[in-house]
Amino acid sequence: MKIKIVLFILLFTFALHLEPVFGEYAPDEAINISVYEKISPAIVSIEAQVKDGVSAGTGCIVSSDGLILTGSHVVEDYKEIEVTTHNGQTYKAQFIAQMGKNKDLALIKINPKKPLATVSFADSESVKVGQKVLTIGNPFGFSNTLTLGIISRIDYVKNRFQTDAAINPGCSGGPLLNSTGQVIGISQSIYNPDHNISNIGIGFAIPSNEAIKFIASVDKKKLSGKK
């Protein structure tokens, strides 16, 4: 009898030690953690020296040799562009191409010593209102910040996704992600009639298919950073 009691206590104690390993996170939390750990190494912060000071934003690494997608308004009229990767390394970036104000996409290039982690794109035609989305950006200089929400509306006229995931100054050019970590949009702007006094929770993103078409349209020599 005593042996059975001792064995029961040992098994119960062992089970208590196992529980945090397998039951520490809820399924939705596990998805958020997985997406962040997978994608954050492929996200950079961007600071562009411009006429009126500094323009800050976010970028997505789209090729392992350092090609980065961001918002064109982040690097518009730049004098110098500086990129910081997730591990704190800083690079001077070369401007490659832009899609213009209406589309608001740009490509810049850094020259890393080692291959970099990259993002992958999903077909934005399959995006639905109500779908869960995650964003990674650098709001107000707080690097690699994860937020989440849903697709609140699809503007078919302006070809934009509306989301309630927090998008603040410094997040422009960052990814809007689905639950598998694929990019479905590029964060562009927030609707804020009081000039950033408050965040009222309405953000907009450019569908990923626009980004895919833009990257494909740029001259291959430019994509490699060659002039």
C-alpha cells in the first residue's frame, strides 16, 4: 500500500512539471508567438534623413541579400537612409525604386555580410473581412512590436484593407500578416483626424498582390543594387 502511495505521489509530481511545457499557452497565443518568432527576424526599422528631419518606418526583407520593401512616403525625398535589423545591426541603404504616392510602395537595398531572413507573400485576393491579422512594426521607435486584430473592411475602390490592428507612426511599410505568418498587406496609414493625438483604431494596408506586382516590375539590375 505504501509503495502505491509513493508511486502515485511521484507520478503526480512528474505531471505537475510537465503541465507548463504542454499547457502554458492557449492555441491562439501559440499562433501569435509562432508568427512573431518566425517573422520578426525579417522585419527592419528604417530612418530616412529628409528635408524636415527624420522619417521613421518599418520594412520587410524580401530577399536574403538585403532587398527591403517599405512605404514610399517613408523614404520620399531622402538624403540618407539607415536600416536597423532585428539584432541591432545598422546599415546604410540604397534607394532602388518606388511605386508612387497612390500605391505607396518602395524598395531599398542593404548589403549584409550574411544571408537574411525573409518574408513570404500570400494571395491577397483570398483575404476576408473578419479574418485575424497580425502586424509587426516600430511604433514611435519601439522596435519589433506585435499587434493583432481583424480585417475590418475591404475598400475595393481604393484597393486597401482596413484593420483595427494598431498601426501607429513608425509602422508604415511593415507587414500585415495572416495566421501562418504570410504577408497579406503592407501597413500604410492610420485614420486620425486629430493629428496623432489619439489612436482611434482605423488602419489601412496595401494588398500584398500590389507589392508582388511592384517587385516583379522593377529592373533586375536595380533589384541587385547595381546602378
